[in-house]
Amino acid sequence: MRQTVIPQLRITNAERSLAFYINRLGFAIDWQHQFQPGFPLFFQITRAGQTIFLTEHRGDCETGGAVYFVVPDVRELYAVFEKNGVTATNLPEDTPWGTCEFLLTDPDGNRLRFANDL
């Protein structure tokens, strides 16, 4: 099924954020937009079929947002991120609501939670 909702996260420094999302988390840039040189950047990025927007535009949203990613194997993904130098807030753990989850935070304080069903 095609993704029908795309979360949008505010970033304050595209270079720093892209280093995190692309080099450490394994997202790829689908496209980017900038009205003219020196203006804020806007990106669509995708990893394993899951797409998000990253925006430097102040009026789009605030930093400190959150995205919940459902993935096939949280523990495997955690190991990949850890190998890439990502420090998660917590180890993958089973929850009372029947998932296994871990949380990490991007350079702007946006929270990214990764989960799979038990």
C-alpha cells in the first residue's frame, strides 16, 4: 500500500540534519526544493519505503516533533543504527501494548520511535 500521510519535521541546519538522516539512519533524498539561493531548504527523504519531509522553513512546523515508524525488526534496525554511531535514548524493549520499541532524537530534538509488533 502506498504511504498516504507524510510526517514533516522542522530542521534548523540542513547539512547537519542530512548527515544524521542520510549517513547514520540510511535515508535517501528523493528530492529537494529551495525557492532561491540562501532561502530555506525542503527535502523529501525515504528509508525502506517510509517517507518524511524535512523543512528549514520556520512557518511550516516547530522543532521537537515526533514520528512513529513501524519496521519489520526493531532489534536488527537498532544494531544497524548503533553501528552507524547513533545513540538511542533507550534499548529496544517490549511494551505492555504488544510492541518492541526504541527511541532516538535527531539533532533538532525531533523524536523518532521505531517499533515492531511482537
